[in-house]
Amino acid sequence: MALKYAYHPGNVAHSSAPEVADTMPPAARSLGIELIPLDGATSCGAGIIRQANDVLQVTLNARTLALAESKGLDIITPCAATAGNLHEDLTRLRDDPLLLAKTNDVLGRTSGLTLEGTVNVHHLLHVMVDEIGLDKVEANVRNPMRSRIAGYYGPNMQQEGACGDDDVYDPNYFEQLIEALG
């Protein structure tokens, strides 16, 4: 049975690494992941919108979360910034009923959506390790990597509650994936 997610390509697939947009759908298919496009989703703001208008970034991300929730799906993204920012704002909305109510008021008036907070956000790395399993990833490798590669987690990948079963302070999922890829 395929895993099914609302797919948010994130900023990385539209700007700095467009090859992600090309490779994500076939890679997902080969791993048994069904990607449902999240039509109408906006940029996560990458933390930049927050610097000028925190409420705007939370509301834009709440809209994206509500779009996925309306489909009954969790979100998957290959973008660390998107995973981190959506998770951060979802946590804030879950923890602050007043902020959630104000945000839902805006969402209702502007898009007819409501966020309950039942959706979750997953980075592709965590789905590959926690849900699919590295044994299946390894079995799908067609051209093993023969290079020396180092994983870089960055500031958005390892947030408490947002990194699957990986250790927040001593992560090793990238290293495990690199090994599985040959």
C-alpha cells in the first residue's frame, strides 16, 4: 500500500535546486509514495516574511496546512526550510488557541478554510528512514554513489518534534541514507 501525502515542493524546488522538482515525483513513485499536489499552497516564507510581519507568515502557512488538512493528508516536502517553517507555525498554532482562532477568522474570510491542527509535516528524509525504511531505499538503488558525501542538516531540519525519530542534537539520518545509497 502506497504512502499518500499532500506534496509541497517548497522553495528549494522552485529556486535554488529546480532538479528537485524534476526528480521528486519519479523518486516518490519508486519508493511507493503517492504525491497529491497541494494546489494553491504558498511559499513558507523561509523565515523572511516573519521578520517583517509575523502574523502574515503564520497565516500563509496556516492556509497551506489547512489545504492539506482539507484533503485528509499530511504534508511531505523535500525542502528543509518549508518543513521547518510549517512545523514551527503549526506548533505555535496548536499551542496558542487565541492565535489559532484569529488565524482561522482570517482564513475563513479569505479562503473559506479552517485549520483544526490535525495535519502533520514531514521532510522527505524522515519519511524515507522512518516510514519506508532504508532497506527498501537500498533495494531501489540503480546507480550506487561512489563519492564521499557529507550530510548537512542546517537549522531547519532538526527541530524538536519535526525530525521523525532522528536525534535532535546528534542526528544521523543523512549518514544512514548516504550509506544506503551506496
